[in-house]
Amino acid sequence: MPQAPAVAAKSWLLLDLNSGQMLASLDPHARVEPASLTKLMTAYIVFGAIRDKKLDLDQTVSVSEKAWKVDRSSSKMFIDPKTPVKINDLLLGLIVQSGNDAAVALAEAVSGSEEAFVVLMNREAARMGMNATRFANPHGLPHKDNYSTAYDLSLLSAHLIADHPEFYKMYSTKEFTYNNIKQPNRNRLLWLDPTVDGLKTGHTEGAGYCLIASAKRTAGTGERRMLTVVMGTSSDQMRAQESLKLLNWGFRNFDTLKLYPRNHTLASLEVWKGSKGEVRAGFKRETYITVPKGVASRMKPVLEYREPLLAPIQDGSRVATLKMLVDGKSVAELPVVALESVNHASVFGRAWDSMRLWIKK
């Protein structure tokens, strides 16, 4: 593997979103304060509410005293209890201006209260597999029960990009004016690199300067998207510099290849004690792999699975592993799943296979 660059941050990672592979990292599972990166989950839930027609972008909502008064010294979009505001404006205030007041207003619009919204945040985090994350508020202001990891935040970011592409474009907005106050997006990379189109900055005294950045670039193999999570740098300039360093290193040193299309059958595996003697195994989704440049032509796939494979087998359950070998060494391991279900055989069929397996031993 290429030598990763030195990154001046407490924890960080580089992820290829096409393949889902982490290409380099430092302490990605260390607990960190997420600061305003918390707002990614707030936005994700609001996007879902709009998709489910519980909210509308043009819908106007009232501003509560609680939203207006939230930590007056922190980032704000300057909403006013006397002036109702559109959901679309609140989202831009949340995403571009990092408004903590916008975060509370959106939480109340979705759930009626900030506390009820936090329950949704933690429910979604659990569903995404963010097992080391806990949210205590929708904005990320310091709280002992607001914590995450670089890895968990990469899961959240990947879900946001994949699940809500129609709203993701908001993250490339460079500035937004509300209440006659123009504020720029704090993500410097939107100006420094035209391939960067998101995502979010964060900063508190405890968290340091943080940035989740994503870039989409076109290469010979098609469009590729990479994501960086950089936590705990020393300055606004440093978080942008280190993130761009990682993105450039990833695109320069790796190739991402499409191996198989959606629902591709890789092999038919023998099944024992089942209603069928074989199960089709392969990949439900399009399957990509990221490897160091110059390695792809030397890769050899090797399918491994434990025998005997016993019924019942559920559609989508893992039944094997595809190892990609280069010079005899594994560069990636891909989970192979059943593309169909196989039920139990009859009592007689199970007894017959039990006898055959006993003889086979």
C-alpha cells in the first residue's frame, strides 16, 4: 500500500465512497467531540421528513424563543421570533451558516421539541451502525453526552450523500444571506478545489477545528468520490489543508474499479439439508474495489466459504468471501451473499443429507 501522508490532526480517515474502503486512517474509532458536524444528522432527518412529505421546503414555521436564544455567542443565522421562516431558508442557515438557532428551529419543526428530535437522531445513528456515537442536541454545542468518532461520522456522511442526492447539492452553496446578513460557507475547499462539493465544518475549544470533505473527480475508470474526516486540527486553514492533502493523495495513488453489476451471480454453492441443492451467491449491489495504481492487472479472485453450507439460508445473508489477491496477498475481502432463499428440506431429505455428511467425514 502507498505510504499515507502525515496529517496534523487528532484522528482522521480517507474513504473511497464507491467501494466503501477506508484507504488510510489514524485513530478512526477514538471518541471525539463532533461539534457542528452534529448538524449532518440534523439535516439528514429533515431531508427524510421532506421526502416523506411531513415537511415542505416552502413551508413557513414559527421561531420559538428557545431557538432564538440558543447560545448567543455561537454560530447563528439570526432568525427572529417575530418573523416566520421557510424550511428551505432554515436548511441553508444550518448547512451554509452553521446556525445553531436554525438547528433548534428545524428540530422543533420535525418533532415538536428538541428533546423528541434527539431521540430520532440517536435512533438513526443506531440504524446506520454508528455504535460509538451519542447525540444530546441538534447543533453540537458541547455536552457530555454528545460524542462520536471519525469512523461513525464517515458512515453518517456516506448515508447523507447516497440517500439524499437531491439535497446534498446544498452543501456546495458558498454563501447565504438571511435577515440582510451575508455569511460564507466555512468550508474553504469549496473555493480551493472545484471538485469538492461538501460537506461540513465544526469547531469548539474541545473539538478543535474539524472538517468532513467530499470530492468527485472523473478518471479513466469513470466518476469517483472520496470522503475525508479530519478531527482536531489547530486552525481553520489547517483543517482545509490537511483534508485536501488526503483527497489528492487518494485520487493520485489509487484506482477504483467496478467488478460486478447489481445482482451478479458469482457462483452456485452446494447446499445441504435444503429444499434445493444449490444457492446462487454473489452481490446484491454494484461492487467496486479500490487498489493501489498499477495493481489491478495482477489481481486474482479467490472464493472462500465454509463447507458444509446448511439450510435454511436467507436471501441476502452472507455465505462466502471473495478475496482479491495480488502476488498471493489479499488486498481486499468482499462479502458474498445469497441471492435467493433456501428453506429446510423435508424430514426425510434432512435425514438423508445427515447420513451423506456422516459418510463424507
